[in-house]
Amino acid sequence: MWVDFFVDGNQKLPLTVFVAESLEYYKLHISQLSPFGMIRIRNIEHTFHALGIELTVENFRRFYQLTVNTGFFSFGQRYGSPKLMTPPKGITKWKTRFFYVKATAVVARMTFSKCERDDLSGKH
């Protein structure tokens, strides 16, 4: 069914150049990112665009750091950085609707990261 949805239905993943660059930097596949992580990436995109700030992974890292919880990656506010958004509280039970995407369905180069402390150091 998912193949039909993406291929025959011509549906696309919410994958912008910046999302792909961010995931590549952190060595994450899109299916490893929680909805909250994606919300933070896309929020930075819109905020930076509106303010005329250069959109780079380095600038993103000034506000957020990689976190992991229950096997999914996200981004938490970096200590001392200004708060850019309050995550929505209405996203509940997202794991029951979550599905994995095969690497071949994504045209950007992405790798899968292990949920280990070394992966959270930001030293890639």
C-alpha cells in the first residue's frame, strides 16, 4: 500500500534541501526522526527565512542539539539559546501511526544512526 501511495499517488516526503542537509549531518534517516524533531527543523526553516538569516546546519545547531528518546531522535533546545518555539502538545500516540520509509524511497543520501551516546556528541 505504501509503495502505491508514494509512487502511483505521486506523494512526496516533507524533505527540503535543509532537512536533507540536517539529516545528513547527523547521519540520520528520516524514519529515525520523531515528528517533534521534524517540527523543529521546519520551524527553523520558516523562522530563518522570515528573518533573513542564513539557513545552515551550523546556525540550526546554535539553537538545538540532538536528543534521543525511546529509540527516536529529536532536537532539544540548546542550553542558553533563545526559545524559538513551544512544541505543540496535541500530537499524541504518534507512534501508532508511524511507519518506516525504505532508503530507496528517498533521493537524498541518508544513513541510519545508532542510538548510542557517541552519536549525540555532535562530533561528526
